[in-house]
Amino acid sequence: MGVVDQASTWLDRHWDPEMPLGEWWELLAESGCGYPSWPADRYGLGASVHEARAIVARRMSCGILGPPTGVGAYLGAPTLLAHGTTDQIDRFLPGIAKGTETWTQLFSEPGSGSDLASLATRADRDGDQFIINGQKVWSSGAQYADLAILLARTDFDQPKHRGISFFVIDMRQEGVEVRPLTEMTGGQTFNEVFLTDAAVPAENLVGGLNQGWRVTMTTLSHERDSDNAAAGVGGGVFYGRPDLADSCAAYMAPRRTEQLDGVELWMDPAAPEMPARMAKAFGRTGDAIARQDLMRIHILREVMRLNGLRAEARRAQGHEPGPESSTGKLLTSELGRMIRDVGLAMEGPYGQLLGDDAPEQGVLQVYGLFIPAMSIAGGTDEVQRNVLAERVLGLPREPDLSRDVPYRQLQVGTQRER
């Protein structure tokens, strides 16, 4: 029996929507069916990307709840599997796979966004631990997180890309202050995080001292990957802390909104289908211009699918995601803007409404307000174009006189204020 049939048989035999959420996620993790492309001895099945895609499609077609997803599953786990020690993988993967620990990402800083390598948060060695001081921003779900992947500078005498280290940090300790940021949507997905003498055990250093930029490239390649099928997409994406004692059925119940710190925020995953639904609702299906706009969305989604297959072929050959991740990230941003513009155009004057007064309780309105973040998160569109220009088209690297200068001599990031 092949791995796809094996997983399908297991899912059919064990799925019970009345099972407590935590019990199902633990069972799914132990079976390997949650993240089938992970190694067979690391909560996966060792499946190829093609096999993993088939398993996920089978699970979703049967309405079976998938594994917990988020920063831990999409970014933390792939990075640890590529660069972590055996001890780090043993300690951190169980909580990710079973949904008992939530993760966030502490990369961007107020003075270091697109130029991430200019970050100024420092990690000073103190015996068997590092002491962290600095500020991070745009950290999704940080107010709920137990752990975080963190970039901090460990050598100020090396050039900016070579003095960075990659850590896993405990978010529940003293010295970590999280302040949610209220967005245009009214929600609070993003946060700023202040680190004041926070401690990280030396055993939580990932990939070696001052090797953080190399590790980060793996993390960012997964963050920019628009095709997450192999990671187990389709399960419970959450920024809150779900009650693991609730039944799977209760957790899967249709939710028109999700409560985020007292603000109701639309979280409907069907947003990409909304323009077509609005065309039907407002009698625009016979309109030539409307049909052309809907076809543009269809074509772009098909291009994204084909780009995902190209990335899949690369992974099947044993390579990390490459420039096609940047292509996928750009396509995701463009598709989001297109869905927003076409969908709201279909609604006509009703597109100016919000909430219960708007069509479909305002899914497109909130989606449209959130979409600008997609062209920034995970590397701006401008950064992605630079990557493609240099690595695919072979154009000259963008001039950067600071690349070989010791960091402490640079006027970068927050150091510009000196």
C-alpha cells in the first residue's frame, strides 16, 4: 500500500468530529498524517511533495480537520528540520505538531524592515545563556505565543549579514512585553515586542553562532512559498489559544467572525471565491467586462498553481525553495489586490458599506483593508523583485556599500540616530 493510500485509510478509520480537538491533533501528529512531508520519525510520513499534496487534498475533500498551523508549522518546523540539532527537534516539534504551543516570529524592527540584516536587537553571551535587548514589530499573533523564532546580533564587529544569530525564545518570561497594534480592519493580528534583559538558553541557538542569516534564508523561503500543501494546509490556523477540550466539530463550526481582543474580524477563507459570488448576486455574470475580470483572477490563480508545481519539482529534487518562492509571493500580493478590486466593483455602491450592512457581512471590505499587509509581510514586493532580478535574470546586485563594513561602523537601522 502506497503512502497516500495508507494515510487515506488511517484518516477514514480514525476521524471522529466529536473527538476533543487536542486529542485529535495529538493522534494526527503521532500518525504522521498531519504533516506528511515531514520525516517519518518526526511526526510525518516522509512523503514526497506530490504525495503530501494528494494526502492533504484527500483529507480536505472529506471534511477532516487538519493539523494546527501557523508560524510554528510553516516556519519554525521547516527551519528546525533543516538546521536544528536533534535535541532542538525533539524538544520543539511535539508542541508544534500537537498544537500545544503557539509560535510567533521576531524578525522585523522599527528601523530594519526591508533591510532586515541591519537589525539592532542584541544577544550578549552570559554563561550558558544569551541576554536579549531590543525591539521587534509586525509579529503576528505574538500576544498569544508561547515561543518565537528570533534574530539578534551577536557580533557587532562583523558585517551586518555575518554577525546575526537565530534563536528560539520563550515568550512567557519576564522581559518580554507584547503590545498589540490595531489595524485598519479593527483587528489586532500584528504586535510590537519589547525585549529587556530577556534570556535565551545557549541550547536554543539554531544553526551556530553568527550563522543566523543562512538559517533565516531557509525560514524566509518557506514564508514566501505560496504553495503550503506539503506543510499540511487546511487545518486549524489560529492566532488565539483554542480550547483543546472542545470537540473538533465545535472548532470547525462555520464562524462568520473571529474575536480578536474584543474586535470582530472577518476570517472567511473563501474570500478568493467572493468576486464570482458577487457577480452572481448582483447580476453581473452576463457583463463582458465583469467576465473578463473574473477570468483574469482565474488565470492568475492558475499561474500560481503552475509556479507551485515548479517549486514542488525543486523540492522533489532535494533542494530548498528557491526564487520561485519570490514569484509566488509577488503573485499572492497581486491576486489579493485583484480579488479586492474586482469583488468590490461587483458590489457597486454596496462596496462602501461595512459589517452586517454590507454583502456577505463585509468579507470583501475587511479583506480589502488587510490586503496591503500582504505586499509587506514576508518581504516587500520590492524585495521580491530584487531577488528575481538578481537570481533569475542575472542583473547586477543592487549597490550596497555597507555589505563588507563592520556593523558598529554603520549608520543603519536605529543607529541612524547616533
